[in-house]
Amino acid sequence: MTIIIIILLVLAIIIGLANFFKKTDNGAVRELRSDLTQQLGQNRQEISGTVQQLNNNLHGFSTDLTERINDKFDRQFKDLQTSNEQKLDKVNEELKHLTDELNAKFDSKFLSLQESNDKKLTAIQNTVDEKLQETLNKRISQSFEQVTTLLTSVDKGLGEMRNLASDVDSLQKVMTGVKTRGIVGEIQLGRILEQIFTQSQYREQVNIQGNNAVDYAVVMPGKAEGELLLPIDSKFPLEDYQRLQSALELADTAKVDSARKALFTAIKTQAKSISEKYILPPKTTDFAIMFLPTEGLFMEVVNNPELYEQLSRDYKVNVTGPTTMTAVLNSLQMGFKTLQIEQKSSEVYEMLGAVKTEFGKFEKSLTKVHERLQQSEKEINSLITTRTKVMSRKLQAIDAIDDVKASSLLELENED
């Protein structure tokens, strides 16, 4: 910094001398300028040498200062490192001492807790063993009782199964009888009829011709003389149907076709029998109904449109199952009600005419009563407007008394 100031001062002096000599004579100036130039060259060399020496001195000073600072820093760092190592050793010793104390306390507490837990676990184990033994004994006793009860029930059930097997064998023997199967279908058909019709709307075991009695016959309305009957007969070709079911379970196509053909033949035979025995117009309708007591048997017929159409066309027999039988009978019942309404419509019309005549008379009588009421109203209004006013004027001079005394004198009841 000092060197820079010296250089600046020298430059300022030179600039000042230059300005001064501009004002003097040119010859002297030249001489002086030559001297100054020479002197400046010498000064420049001296200044350069001085600057070089200063740079060398500064470099040496900087190097010396750096070495001193580094030495001092090394000494301080070593002192700090030594101090930190001593402090860390002390802290480590304190931590080790504290850790030893904590470990000792923890070991003591842990041993105490372990002993306490061992005692509690022993007590719990004893309690659990007692409860478990008690519960186990109780459950074993209950299980033995249940097993004994179940064995008794099983033995009883086996006895019932033996009886049931015997009953099934008996039922199988019964169902193999044609007459018995017919009775089963008749009972089912009778229950359906009971749910829909009254006793007067159907007949049971009706002899259509000779000794040929149809199971049931519905009495059709609308005939002027005698009864028009709709024959309904129950049929159940069980053997043929069972053979078909067995063939279906075996998935034997040949047996299925053979059994189904035999079943259809049996149904045609039954339809022909119904047609010949029970269709006898005008005593009966020109068609009859064959009732099949199972839906499966009925579906076998329905799934064969040709058979169903042939029974209706050739034998005038319509085939129904339990569900369709109910629908057909409900339709007949609705038709019966509609026919009854049509038959009684003339009676209803005559009744309405009589009501109309009587209503005309009632209207005349009501008109007369209305006129009399109007006349009475006029007379009452006359009494209110004339006589009451006259009586009020006549009684103005008389003082009124209280209601209780007036009622007592006139022997009238008090009005609250």
C-alpha cells in the first residue's frame, strides 16, 4: 500500500513539473526535459529495483507469516485434539460408569420382575389347570350323555327306518295295483274340485251309460232341462312312467325311446276308453278331460304336440296336470259367474224399472213436503216479525226480573 502511495506522489510531482515548464522558454524546456527524462529513467530503474525488493520482502514476509500461522494453528489444533481426547476419555469413563449402574439396576429389576411373573404364571397355570380339568370333566360327561342320547335316537331312528321301509314296500305293493293308483288320482282330483267349486257344481262317480262311472263330472249351466255334465277322469300309467324314468337315469337312448313310446300308447288307450265310456252328448259335453296326477307325467304329454293334438282331435280328450287342472277349473268358474250375470240381467233391468217408478212417486211426495215446509217457514216468519214485535211493545212498561226468579215463577228449567 505504501509503495502505491509513493508512486502516485512521484507521478504527481512529474505532472506538476511538466505543467510548470510549459510556461518557460522552449530551449530551457528542452534541456530541462532531457535532464528530467534522464532522471526519470534513473528513478524508474530505482523504483523498479525498490518494487522488486519490496516484492521479495513481501514474499518472504508472507512465507514467514504463513509458516508462523501454520505452526501456531498446528500447535492449537494439537492442543485442542489433546483436550478433546481427554474430555472424550472422561465422558467415556462417565458413560461406562453410568451404563454399569444402569445395567446393574436393570438386571436387578428384571430379576425381580421375572420372579414376580414366574409366581403369577405359576398361579395362573394352577388356576387354568383346575378350570381346564373341571371343564374337561364336565364336557366329557356332557359328551357321553349326548352320545348316549344320540345312540338312543339313532337306534330309535333305525327302528323307524325299518318301519318306513316296510311301509314303503307296502306302498309299493299298493301302488302297483291299477285300482289303487286310480284312487290316488281321484283323491287328488277331488281336492282340487273342492277348492274351486261348491258341492252343487260337480258330481262324483257319475254313471254316464250303463255301469261306466266317471270319477267326477262338472255340472255346466245354461241347459233348460236336465244337467249337462263335463266328464273328468283320472288316469295314472305308473309302470310305463317308471320305466321311462329309469331309462332317463341310465341315459340309454334306445330304452328311453322304447319306454316313451309305450307310455304314449298307454295314454292313447286311456283316452280312447274315456271317449267311448264317458262322452255321450247331449247328456255330456262333446269332450272330456283326462287328469294326470303328476306334473312330470303331464309334461311328457305336453312336450309331444302331435300326441296332444291327436288326443284332442281323435278322442275329444283334453289332458291336464295338477296345475293346469286348477287353471281350467278356475276359468270354468269365471264363465259360470258370467253366464249367471247374463241370465239375471233381465231381472235386474225390471228391478231398475220398478225402482225408477217408485222414485218418481217419491219425488212427488218430497215436492209436497218441501212446499209444506216453505209454508210453515212463512208462518213462523210472520209470527216472529208481527206478533213478537207487538208483544214486545206491550211489555216495555214492565220491569224485567232475573232469570232464576222468572224460571221459578213460570216453572221453567234453568238453562246454563
